[in-house]
Amino acid sequence: MARDRDRPGEPDVEIGAAARAKKLRFKRKPRVEVKTHGYAEVDSKLRGEMDRVEGEGASHTERENLPDEVEPGVTYRDVRVRWRAAARLRGKRK
């Protein structure tokens, strides 16, 4: 029987965060940038195998009562934000 992580699309690594606020106001429009980077230390015996492996990753944000682009000076109420990032290693196709 295959383990859950062996199913297509299941991440090898996943991290997430959640926040909520009764009231939220921004003094200025925030600058937001999301970058993901991967790094792996590989045992010297496996280096040849790693040439045939590539990574893929993604992040996703869910918002309640908060638009994608917030406006300075506007009070947002009952705000909830959930963020998730996931990455998976997979074999390269020949």
C-alpha cells in the first residue's frame, strides 16, 4: 500500500500559518513579496541520483474580510488569513 506522501501532489514539506484580528488598519499600502528557495545537503553517495531530481513548490493564501489589495486608513473587521507553502521533490523525466 502506498504511503500518503507517495500520491501525486502530496508535498514532502509543508508549512502554514494562520492569523485573525477583530480590527486591522494599515497606515500605508504594504509591499508583499513571496519567494521560495530550496536547499538540500546530499550524502556524497547519492549525488548522482540527485542529478535526476527536481523540486516544485507553491504557496497559497486564503483571506476572509480582507481584500488582496488593502487600502491605507480603512479599518477591516473580523479578519482571518491563512497561508500555506508546500514543496515536493520528483524525478526528472527523460
